[in-house]
Amino acid sequence: MILFNSLLVIHAMKQKHASIEKPEDLSRLIEMAWEDRTPFEAIQRLFGLSETDTIRIMRSQLKPKAFRNWRARVSGRKTKHQQLRDPSVSRGYCPTQYKQR
């Protein structure tokens, strides 16, 4: 369960035109940040948050160990940055990720 600490989120987004107003939006942001194939540019298009803002929100919402694990995972990962990606990758998730069972 994610605690929606609006003061921390608002502070992290100060002077930005972000659209995180509900706990569901914050939950979706964190989910997108954890996904390997979702680039930070997609988060920016959807929520209006830069990579730095996303990092601040993740720092404020995750436990310290979880945040360190996430930073180690996304640092230098080509799939998290649109410009570093292979141009043939045009989707944000694996084709088998959302298959009906």
C-alpha cells in the first residue's frame, strides 16, 4: 500500500504543471517508474514530471532500501531513456506482459 503524502508530492513538484492529484495517479507513476520499458519521457508526457521530479517523488514515497534498489536498476538503463533506445522499440511494455489468461 502506498501512502499518499500530498505535502511531499506537492513539494517535489513545486513550480511544475503536474497532474498528480489522486492516490491512483501516484500509484500509476510509481508503477511506471519501476517498469523497465517505460521511459522517463512517457512519464513526462503523462504527468508533466521531469526525470528529476520523478526521482524526488520516488525518494519521498519509497522506503530507503527500495529507493536505492530502484535507482540502481534505472541508472544507465537504455530502456528508461527514449534517446538511448533502439529506434525499433516503439512500445512501452513487453508484448506478452498484458495477455489475458
